[in-house]
Amino acid sequence: MPELTTDRLLLRHWRASDLAPWAALNADPEVRAYFPGVLTPERSDASVARFQADLDRRGWGWWALEVRATGAFIGFAGLDPVEEDMPFTGVEAGWRLARPAWGHGYATEAARAVLDFGFTRLGLQEILAVTAAGNVRSQAVMRRLGMTHDPADDFDDPAVPDGPLRRSVVYRLHAPCAGR
């Protein structure tokens, strides 16, 4: 089962030692500002169990993200099929990092590795990224990755209660053409 590496990062399977920092990340109101609330430690642990089960079953998904130089766990990045209740289909790239990891280019670096894996190893023709309309930091990462946004794709996320977080945007990136 693949692990992905970049110059500075390792995208790997989850470890028991990741549970506490993952729970702390998910309990941080700033990290979760564009989600409907923080997660309890139990819900956070359950998410890791799902992530690891997906990695075990299909060999890709949401990988734990660590800084290679220090071994520090900083969040996650990966790919996942779009949920069935969404108004579109495909495979979504995503990332979530602890606040101390913000502003270092880690999200962009990890996402580039994930996109490369999706296009070269999985043969995907398109990869999506979805976020709340107000999440300008994630949208900036999407633009740095070369993803494009069509306002006609914007939608109200059925999994989010009515309110300012419900409106979501979709960014898309198509597989590089052969011979370019």
C-alpha cells in the first residue's frame, strides 16, 4: 500500500500515536471554522478508523501527514470519492492541517503529491476539491494547484445545516494531456 513522499512531507498510514494530535486538530475552532462544529475525541477517532479502513481496502484515501525532518504529525491529505448525496460525482482531493502547520506551503505540497498519484497511479481524468464558499485559504491552495472554479458548480451542501457554511464551491483539475 503506497505512501507518498515529497521533499518535506510523508503521506502515510495512520498510527495510534496520531489519534491525540488528530483529536486536538479537530477540536480547534479555527481549524474547524468552515465545518459545522468541532469534533469530539470519539468522532475524531472514528474518522481515523474509517480513513485507515479505506487505505487498507483500496490502497488510497485520506493519508496521515507528517513532516519528514521531524516526524511531526500535522494533519491529513488525500483523495476520496465524492459522497453520494452531492450534486456531482468524482474523486475529491482534500487536506486539513493543524494551525502550527499553516503558512508553510504544506497543504499545497501534499496536494500536489495527491494529484500526481490520482492522475498517474489511478488514471483519473479529473480531480475535484470542495470547500465552503468563505474558505478563502483553501481556495487559494486550489488556485495554486492550477484548479479552476466555475460559479455554476457552486451548491448548498446537503450535509451542512442552513447558515453561512452551507454554500460550497467546487474547483476542478483535469488530467494533463499526453504529449504536453
